[in-house]
Amino acid sequence: MALQALQSSGVTFRRILSHFPEELSLAFAYGSGVYRQAGPNSDQKNAMLDFVFTVDDPFAWHSKNLKKNWNHYSFLKVLGPKMITSIQNNYGAGVYYNSLITCDGRLIKYGVISTSILIEDLLNWNHLYVAGRLQKPVKIVTMNEDITLRSALDRNLKSAVTTAFLMLPESFSEEDLFIEIAGLSYSGDFRMLVGEDKTKVLNIVKPNIAHFRELYGSILQENPQVVYKSQQGRLEIPLEPQSLQGCIAQLTGLIILLPGSVAEFFLFSAPHKANHPFISLGKWV
């Protein structure tokens, strides 16, 4: 992944960020307030801006933010930063949200997640919540030089591409690929089929094909599993005539690149559902 494809120099985002403690390993904005969507969320002007703040030490960050932005928090603020951090780390997807906040003239909500929990989600798709947000175009406002975090961000995108390959036929369009990728995070639990809300996914993808292409283009160009015809917007997975053992080897080569629980899904649950011509061999592996 070219991280530059994610980054933003937006003045609005940086101005909002200035209202918060600075100790952020990553901050990004996402959603309909950032990238235009079709359908009912098409009004960008009045849309709420959504942010995720990643912090190395949630207790220290919430302690400072409570002093700076006491009114952002619910009644939990009276319980202090220790309780807020405990709720953040131990419930749901590891994210604590403050919502319906007016900041610098814009309505925003922001979630706080620890760097370590985010990295785990990026690598293993434990929740596929923040990791799922980062599989779609976002505006990165700030990011430090944490090599582990940057590597995990890259791995998350590559895992999304490989997963989509296994759900698609031998030949498909960029739009087909991006729809499969965008649908992953809306499954909630990956073991549910992707694309449950097709209209919502289409509304995200169709106006933003260029942004998806910018995010995934270099990964597709460098991926040996696929022929990417960028000018035609088409992709093909070459299938040479080969033995059963060779087919299984190609399938296994794709699956071992995936997070563990996702690999199990394809090996044991997906054969009768997926479109990839080799995925049915999973029942024999």
C-alpha cells in the first residue's frame, strides 16, 4: 500500500484535531462526511464527520481529554479515565465513542482505540470493525512512524484483496472487487456472507471508484495471483490446466495469506457459497 494514498492535508480535519490531546499514533476521518456517497447519505455538507483516534496509552489520553473536553463524555466521565479505559478495552470492538459533538463548527463523533488493539484487529480481524473502516478510503489526518502499525495497515489491505479474490469468479471488474471488499466490514461477523446490505455497499463504492483504485492499485499491480488490466478496469486470475494437487496448492497459497479465522471460514464453511473456481476444493484440503 502506498500510504500517501490515504493521507490528507485537509485544513478542516487538522483544525478539529487541534482540539484534542496530541498523543495520537493514528487519526483518520471516514464516512459520508468525508467521501461522497450515493443514496440517503449523499448530503456531505450537513453530514457528521466521523473520526477514529488511535492512542498508545488510552488511560493517559482520556485523562488529558477529560480535562480538555469534559462535556464530550457521557455520565461515565464521573467514573474517571480508568473506568472509561476499561470499558473501551474490554467491551465491543475495543473502541470508545463520543458522539454528537460540535467542534470547530462541525458536528462530529470520534472513537478512541488503543494502538495494540487496532494492530490485532488489522492482522487478525478479531472484530473487523476499525480494520473494516480502513479497508475503504479514509482521510488520514496524522500518523506516526510506528513500523508495526504501518505494516499492519498494509497487511489489512492485502488480506481484504485476497479474501475478495476467493469470493469472485475467474474474471471480474474493479467495481466487483471493490464491492466485495467494502462489504466485508458490514458483515459484522465475517462468517456471515459479505454484502448483506448491497445497496449500502454500492452507494459507497460507485461514487468512489477512483479512491478505491488509488488505495488498492499498487497492491493489485504487484500481486502475482492476478492480472490487473488497469486501463480496462478488469482483473483475471489465471487458471492453468493442472492436477488436483496443483489446484489445492494454489487455493492453499491464497488461504494461508488470510487471518486465521477467515482461513477457517473458507476451508470449512465457504465451499458451497463462494464463486472462485478453486474454492470448492477447500472441502478436500
